[in-house]
Amino acid sequence: MDKNTSELVKYTKALLLLEVYQLSKTDDSAKPEILLARAGLSVKEIAELLGKNLAAVAKTIQRAGKGSK
């Protein structure tokens, strides 16, 4: 990945994270982990973006999946 692409990815992730936090403030049931998972990010990417433990993120997403059925 070249430097320009790397910078674009970094800023796109930051903008996405800001939008997720805004959404989570307006809807108490919308956890950032769930919103990012629905957007197609992997558990590893979500954990890195949010600065959270990989296992904790995976568990949150798993619980949300069981609760939505």
C-alpha cells in the first residue's frame, strides 16, 4: 500500500469511528461494536479501532446476534 492510500485509509477509519460514536449516542441500544460489525468490519478491525480487547468485542457481537433472532 502506498503512502497516499495508507493516509486515506487512516482518515476514512477515523471518520467512520466518529460517525459510529454519534449514532451510538442517539440510540442506547446501538453499541459501536455492533454498528461496525454491521458495516462489514472484522472483529479484529473493530477491536483495533475501538482500542478494546478482541475477545470482548467478539462476545458483544455474539450476544447481539443471539438477541436479534
